[in-house]
Amino acid sequence: MKFYKAQSLANLAELLDCSYKGDPEFEISGLNEIHRIKKGELVFVDHPKYYETALKSNASAVLIDQEVEETYGKALLISKDVFNDFIKLINVFSPETLNKENIHPSADIHPSVFLSPGVVIGANVKIEADTVLMPNAVIYANTHIGKRVRIHANTSIGSDAFYYQNKSGRFNKFISCGNVVIEDEVEIGSNCSIDRGVTDTTRIGGGTKLDNHVHIGHDTVIGKSCLFAAQVGVAGCVEIGNNVTLWGQVGVAANISIGDGVTVYAQSGIIKDLEAGKTFFGSPADEAKSKFKEMALLKRMLNKQ
């Protein structure tokens, strides 16, 4: 998430009522999570186990729960409550905008877009030419939809990330301030849900087709010309290449990568990175040929009993 203008280290420290380490005039352009952090941005860390990862990341500043000796050149904001202070920054610089009408006045919708009855479009949404939204589609704030996109009935684009901090038996919500980008010529079936990025972008590449009842988690990036059959579920922060096919009820765990041209057969569970150009099956998924051999061997062993 980018701030509307760069903020000095001292200004952010004053806003959060916390101390800092570094040049008070050092400018910070925005904030992000560790897996998407860029130069100029602020990342947060609240456990010593992850200090080094945050301090050696691309971040230019770190919101941290105690002062450290080695900063690796990073500016520091030292906070007593890192999680809630990060949320405070999100609420200040990206406050939630709710609709009081079906189409928010700030939405930028090309005249050729077809909007069916019951469609709801949030603030700062952009929809490009010749796109069609079927009845009761919901497009949350800050979503960008390209040209010749088709979104079927009862699908929601840009809902909050499923992201919570478990602290003392209570789930504290991490406020989502990212967005969704749907590139040109994507088709999304009915009753699908695509979550916005937590602090960055969830992206569906051009020409990709999603069947009904597909869920895409926060910050996942899907390449071009992919094909996902019904009831595919993809967790957050997944990187999926181009021309990937996931057949029905495939489940994909968070934080993994699927290479270009991969095919995964139905009802498989993916828990590790998948190499480009191969076909996979099973739960946990493995190369289909070896998985079928394993199943045949097991069947022979059982028949001998």
C-alpha cells in the first residue's frame, strides 16, 4: 500500500506515539508485508525469530517491538504493539470506504460495460471496455477490471483477506488494504470469490478462465491463459505461472509456486512447489506417473493379502 504522499520517519513516529532510530527526515513511501516488500516501504516484525528476515529484506524501514543493535541500514520505528500500530497506519492512510448506493460515485466505468441488475461496485473501481457483469456480482473498492472480462452471477471480487493474528485465544483481524487486478479477457464463473491483497495486489492474468465456485486467496498471482475447474481453492500468497490447469476440487496451500504449463488432476492437494511443464496428482500431489505406479503397487499388495 502506498501512502498518498511519502511520510517522514519522525511523522510516523509521532502518529504512532513511538520512538524511532534513524534520520527523522527519512522518507517512507508506503507499507507492505514481507513477501511483497519493496524499497522505500515499511514492514513490521514482532518476534525475534523473524528480526533478521525483516531487517535484511527490501524494506527501507521496519516497525519492530524492540530496538536492535544491528539495523542493516534500516530506519526503525520501535512500538509496544506492532500489530495494532501497523493496522493504525492502514486505517489512517487507507480508510475503508463503504457504499450507500449500488454504484459508488468514484467508480470509473467505461460506457460499453454491461451491468446486470443487482450489481454492486465500490469506490475507486475501474472497469474497462466491453466487460460484462452478470446479476448480483459484487466488485469491492479499488478493484481494476480489464477489457472484455465476463463475471458471472453472485461472484465477489475484492473481499477481505482471510488473515488473522491468534493472540491469547482470540483472532484479531488484519485490515486488508490491497486490491485485485483482473486482466483482459478473463472469465470468472458464478459464486466465485477473489480476495484482495492484504497490502498489495491479487492478480488474475489475461485470458484465464475460472469455473464456478472457485476461491482465490489474498496476494495470489495467477498467470495468463490458466484454466481452473469448479471448486478449486487457492490459498494466499501463491504464485501460479502461465497456462496452468487445475481440475476440479484441487486445493493449493499458501506460499508456494506452480510453474508454467503445469496440469493438476482433480481432487489433488498441493503442499509444495510444482515444477513447470509436468502433470501432478494425489494428496499430497506428486508427479502423476509415479503416483499411479504407487497406487497400482499398493493395490497389488492388498490383493495378495
